[in-house]
Amino acid sequence: MHKVITMSDSNYFDTGKLLLKTRDRVKADFILYGPDLTKSQISILKKNNIEYNKVDPYLYKTQMQFLKFSFLRDQINADVGGKYTGFSLVDFDTFFINDWSSIFNYDFDFGITIRNNMVKDKVLRAYTNGGVVFAKRTSTKLLDFARKTVVHGESIDLVEYDRIWNTLETGRPKHKTHYRDIFRWWVDQVFLSSLALNYFEKYGYCKVGLKPIIFEFNKTKVGMFGCNYYNVLDSKPRISYKKNIYIRHLKTVGRNILGVNKTIEKLEK
């Protein structure tokens, strides 16, 4: 048994329709963190066996992506009896094709999902996608390191974090400029991409696939999993079975389609 952690506010809730519809494909306990879900939305979660944990609205508004590291760490620390083999943090606009519980048999502590095309094109800020992260109980040291790095805006142990932020803070159009001291956006993906960049600059580019590539960072075993299997970025909100595909992740177009209240049944035709 593992545990799946996700998050949403009331306005974003419609984008999780497919997650709710495919929740039973995953043999796991689920918990959702959010600041302001309505009674009807909470009722929908309960019907789908998803626990709701209310978050301070101001913290959620100002630290949304940063909080991912806290949510993972808190859930791991709460598992005093060791009930879970692992933890998965997934964005609410993901949905599931197959159960991925078996990945926790691999010898890693913390798992990130790699976008091979971005690595090949050297788009440093997007080597990973922060919408799917895997963790075991042994990952808390790295999660604390992540929080510390984000708060300080840099780390001598992970110089790649500062390097990636420089590509976001300087030389970009104003509407595409992001800053490391704003914890709502990007801080999670930049940290995760920094781990990937650290690996690829040491060992060279290689394609990451179904089986993870595992390396050690600060005495923590980081597993890199291919997005093509574990975090398939796509705009088509269509549920279908496909071997070796585990998690799909809606891009903007797909989220917008779900947000206009079309039924899932129509979408699948």
C-alpha cells in the first residue's frame, strides 16, 4: 500500500474530474490538501475515498508550489507505524492509467520525473515536471534540504538551483519572468530540475525511460523516471488503457476543456 497526495482549491476542482474517475485504478490511500473546498466538493472527495486536509488560505495562495515539499514530509512523518511503502505527490489535473505501486521496489529514496525532450534541448528550467514526485520514508533529509534551499534561494551543495533561476530572472520578457523569492510558482520544478541537471552534467545526457536511473545526491538516492511513462504531459482528456503508461497529466487545453463542465462521457467519445 502506498499513499497519494494531491492538492486543489475550489476554483481548480473541475480539473480533477479525470483523477476522480480513475482513482480506483490505484490501490492507495489518497489525501487532498486545499484551502477552501465547498461542502459539495468535500462530499465528492469522501465518495471517492479521498481524505481532505484544509490548508491556511494565505499560505496556499502565497506558497502553493513550495508547500509540496511540506505536504510530502508531513505525510511521511505521520506514518509512524510504517504502513506505506511509498508516497506519490501528483497534481490534481493528473489521471491514472495503471497502478504504479511496484516502482517502490526500486532502490531509491526520492523520485523525479524527467522530460527527455527538455533535457536534450537543454531547457534547464524544465528538465523535470513537478506534477509527479515519488518518495519513501528515507527521503525526509532531501525534503528538508529542498525547503532550506528554496527559503535561502540558493545552496552551495546544489549550485544548479541558482544557475536555473538566473535563466528565469534575467533576460526574459516581463510576463515570462519569475523570481525565486515568490514561493507560489516554479520553486518546486526548479529544485527538481536542479537535481536532474546535477546528474546530467556529471554523467552526460542519456534518455530516461521505464526503469529509473538512480544516483546519489547528498547521501540520498534519487531516482529519475521517464515522463513518457509516469507523467505523460498531454492535452487530450481521454481515458484509455495502455501498457506501461501509469500517470497522465493534462496541459492547459485539457484543463480548460474539463473546466467548462462537459461530461467525461462526452469527452471519451
